[in-house]
Amino acid sequence: MKKTLAILASALSMSAAFAQTAAPAGASAPAMSTAASQTQGKARHEQRVEERISYLHSQLKITSTQESQWNNFADVMRNNSETMASLFEQRRANPNVSALDDMKGYAEITQAHADGSKKLVDAFEPLYTSFSPEQKKLADETFRRQPAEGGAHHRRSGKSAAPATDAPVKP
């Protein structure tokens, strides 16, 4: 279970690398075009996070009595995503840093990812505990699957992720 939550958190946080903010007003025409592209990228990232939250809500058959715990979990997902997007944006904003500063930035991102994963587990545990046996089975199966369509699944090989299936992901 911890591994699947870590994978979920990783997918969300790593996709934050593509979230970008808009350029300041008064920028040149090419910069404005870039700003529009960056704003669209950020909107797409936020939409993917919301789609994942919606998918999990539906897939796990969250009941009205579980909504409060669900909302806490979803808020942690959103906050983790925002934190990682901000850290990646800060890193991109200054490409001419020293090797030492680059490593410090990477360490900060890694620590934020670990902290976010812990927060995600802490928010999910009471929700999972409240699940019926059927919901627990759904959760166990859902978190073993590849991300839902639209959810980025990053691999080092550079190959694109296979489409989501009902089959468990093989190691």
C-alpha cells in the first residue's frame, strides 16, 4: 500500500515539473506567447490532478459519510502538487546556478516529495480505515493499476506509458 501511495504521489509531483506560471505584464510578444503556453501548461497540470481526484473518488465509491476524510485526502493531493510545481518553477527560474546550488535545489525537491508522500499516507490512512471491505478491495486493486488515462506515468526509459488497464501493474 505504501508503495502505491508513493507511486501516486510521485506521478503527481513529477508531473508538476510541467506546470509553469505566467510572465509579468508588459513582456514582449514572444514572451507573451510563452506566458500563454506556460499558463496553459499549469491549467493542464491542475486539470490532470483534478481528474485523478475525481477518478479515485468514483473508483473508490466514496460515501457521503466519508466525504470529510476524502476531502482531506484530496486537499493533500492538491497541496502536494502545488508545492512541487512551485519548487520546480523556482528551479527553472534560475538556470545559471552553481553545481552546489543545483544539488541543494534538488535536495529541497526530494525532501518536499518525501514530506508530501508522508502527508498523503497520513491523510489516506483514516479514510482507508473507514472503508467497507468492498471499498478496501477496490482501493487495493486501484492503487496497483497504472494511472488513469490522462495521468502521467513517468519512466526513465523515455518510452510512453502503456494505456491504463484493469490488470495489475507488473514489477
